[in-house]
Amino acid sequence: MYPSDSAPLSGVTASLGSVRAPNVPDDPLLTAVGGTPLLPLARLTAAEGSRFELWGKAEFLNPTGSVKDRPALAMVRAGLAEGRLSAGRVLLDASSGNTALAYALLGARLGFPVELVLPRNAHPARLARLRAYGAALVLSDPVDGTDGAQREAHRRAEATPDRYFFPDQYHNPANPESHFRTTGPELWDQTDGRVTHFVAGVGTGGTITGVGRFLKSRRPTIRVIGVEPTGPLHGLEGLKHLPTALRPSTYDASVVDASVRVETEAAIGMRRRLAREEGLAVGLSAAAAVVGALEVGRASPGAVVVTVLPDAGHPEDAP
């Protein structure tokens, strides 16, 4: 449970960057995490007859270009506050890409070493960005995907526990809590409490769990819908097909009212539409969330549907 009673929220002012912890300065780069705008996707809804509203949270405007800056900063702050990320320890975790970039930036900015486990088929441009921040990379078998990367990170952490701070984003409560404390209140305030449906892709489950818990604490009738790939073999990096993947404990199924399955090809087409019709260059997971959000809106005339655009589109992501 999150301490919503003992630690009152202050809406959009409760950005992660403003939360102090030992040994973390009030750095202007860190205070830029969170507080992202909510954008109307009016041309997409006009094509649907404007029977509902659709809004996208521009998380690609965070410092490394993704929503993962929020939980990464929260987990690092927790590690510092609890003394687990002490001098000389290496931050170790598995990531499909975006959380890795957030960790790498934080390590460079705050001065701690970072070691990241990613599938070997991660794009060379992304690996180059991580190395530019000074992160050490461990490349796991691409056949095993992010689940294999998680297993390797666990193996390393257990083999030499004194060497590593292992936040384990798939099982760290600071992940969903960061969204309960920041993203959820921001969305509530930005819609003046009118939101009726929240739609988000499911990866670690932190975003949909944290935001969903907060919104339902404000109005229990708000519907929370998860977006997943249609099967285990897909091109929607960052999203999990939960029936066949390692299920993260940061995903709370009791918060999610329904799920929408999205084909990779549909997300590719939507990414093109978002660029050409809305001027938004986003990643495939963001496009998949919009595909799901449109499906929800079509079935719910008069709804105010909000989704998260987790990251920006980069040249290396193009199909």
C-alpha cells in the first residue's frame, strides 16, 4: 500500500526531482523529471467522429526521453536514502532500453558506476548511447529477450551481493510508487478530474499500477486498461505479453479492469499517423498505447481517455 494518508500529495508540484534524499543535490536536470504536458490528440479523434476525448501524456519530454526517468530516479533516491547505493557499489539492473538510459544518465550525473544487462539484439545506436554515459554493458541471449536479461542480472547480484546495488525494476515498489506520487496526480490535475479511462502499455507494470491506484483512489469508477502485444513474439519493445512472460510484482492485476492486445503492424501504422497528423514522433510502445486508447474510446462515447506516450521515436527505431 502507498502512504496516501500519511504523505499528502500536492498534485503536479510533487515532481520526483523535488524529493530530497541524502547525497542527491537539487540538480536542475533532476528537477526536470516529471511535470510533462498532457496533449490533445484531436485529429485522431476527429477521424473517429469526435465522440470522445483522447489525451496523451508527453513523457518523451523527460531528460532521457522516456517515462522511465521517473521510476529510475525514485529507485536511485531510495537506494541512497536506505544506504544500499553506498560508495563503491555498482548499480546493476536489467532493462530493454529506456530504464537503462535513465540509470546511465543518473550514474554519470551523480557519480556512481552502472552495469546493465540487455539482450544482445538491442540496437547498436542505443548501446552506443549507454556507453557514451559510461555504463558497462552485459549482453544476454536475444532468444531469451528481457526475461533472460532479468535472470542474468539476478545471477550476478546473487553471486556478488557486496559489489552491487540491485534495484530490480520489475520487483521494486518504488517503481509504481513513483507514478502514484507524480504521474497520477499530474493526470488528475491536468484533466480537472474529468478522466474516465486510463490506458497504458504493460512492461514492468509500474506505470499502469501506480497511476491506476492513484486515479481509483480519487474516483473508483475510472476504468484502467492495459495494452499488451498479441503474442510472445512481437516488435513492441518495452511491452510484455503477460501470459508467456515473467510476471513482475510491480504489476497489480487487481488495478487493471481490462486488457487490449495490439499487433506490431498496427502500432507501426499508428506511429506514422501520430507523426503526420499530430506532429508527434514517438516510439512503438507509445503508438501501441494510442491504438488501444482509440479502441477504448470507440466503445465509450463521451469518454475522456488518457494514455501515456512513454518515449520518443528515434531513427534507430524505424521499421
